[in-house]
Amino acid sequence: MAFVGPFTLVSRVIRRLDGVGWTRAAGSLAFTSLLGLVPMLTVAFAFVTQFPVFQEALHSLENYLLRYMLPETASALVRTYIVGMAAEAGTMKGIGIVFVMITAVLVVDLVEAEINAIWRIAKKRPLLRRALMYMIGITAGPVLVGAGIVLIRWIITTSISAVAIERADISTIVQVAAYVISVLGFTLLYVIAPARKVRWLHAFIGGLLAAVAFEVTRVGFAFYVAHSPSYEILYGALAAVPIFMLWVYVFWLIVLAGAAVTAALAE
């Protein structure tokens, strides 16, 4: 593997992001994911309804996303409305669930298309392969991730019960575990999404940097929201809505930047 200097790497990353219109792509993904969030969750809940044994895994993933992936103000909105609506719609059957699944697939397809654009990949995967991969990702994917979180939680709980650990140390361990899950999530995305073979090392570096950027941004975002009353003054009781929308946009900026790093490393 040829090594390049940091300035060369940054230049390549900027070129790739500029080539796809970084802010435009993030805005498109934010808008589409907001529209498709309920359908995607609905498909996951419908899958779990058929296999109740997976309920704990999906519940663990839900708690992780709401606690560690969203600002506190927005997490209450998502839990009350979006997750609640998806849980009720998860009992849908027949033609209704088919249309919901199509909407969810279109969201995943756009994510893959934007990441492929960063990689400068013009040719998509075969249609049948994409459809199969999307359906597995939308249905079994959340359950498998949730199962991994359950396993990590069990390992932490077992370790804590075996060793006397202070409460402050327990909180630190949990935060580190949440960060590790974020790194793994970004890494898997950068390995799976591009329509070409990606080296795990490149994806890990991109995932690691994306997770660091995500954590720093999340802390800064929470600090800004907590110390800036502008949203409450302007929007009142609806302040959580623009906060959530802005956070989704920032999230996709980070995801695309990490993808550009991964692609630039492979260049």
C-alpha cells in the first residue's frame, strides 16, 4: 500500500466531496431519510412481529439510537411519534406492507447511490442482488445490530459484576462501548455500500474518523441546543422538529465525509 501525506489525503477527500456536491448530497439524503424513516422502522417492526424472539434485540437497538445517536431534545420526539407510528404500522399486512417496503428500499438505494458517486462508481450492482441485499438489510439488519448490542451489554454487565467498579467508571465503560459500536457501524457501511471491494483497513480508518467527528459534533450540538434558546423562542413546542431535521443533515455530512476518506485511501 502506498502512503501519502495528510495534505494530499485531505486534498483528495475535498475533491471527491466537491465532485458530488457534498452539501447537496447530504441535503438529499436528509430529506429522503426523513420521509423514509417511518417506512424503514415499520418494516423492521413487521419483521420482528413475525419472530417475537428478536424483540429484545430491536428494543436494544432502539434505545442505543435514541440515547447515543440523537440530541436529547430530538430523541423524545422520535420515541413519541416516529417509533410509535412505526410500531403501530408494523402490524400491517398484504399490499400495505409491500408499498412500505418499496419506500424503504428506495431510501437505501439513494444512500448506496450517493456513496458510489463519492467512489466514482458508475455501474450499480445487478438489480436482483441489490433487491436481495436491501431486503436483508432492512429486515434482518436492525435485528442483527441489536443482537450485537445485547451481546456487548451482556459482556459489560458480566464484567462489572465480576469486578468491583466505581459508578463513574461504569459510565465511562458504557460511553466507550457506545463509541466502539459507532465505529463498527460506520466501518460496515463503508465496506457494504460501495459497489466494489473495499479493504477493511480503509473502511476502518474512515469509520474511525467518522465516529470521532460524530461524537465531537454530537457533544457540540447538544451544548449549543442547551445554551441557545433561539429554537424554543422561534418554534415553541415544535422546537424539537427543526433540531431533529438539522441533526439528520449534519449526520449525513459526516457519513459522506467518512466515505470520501475511505475512497481517498483506496485511491
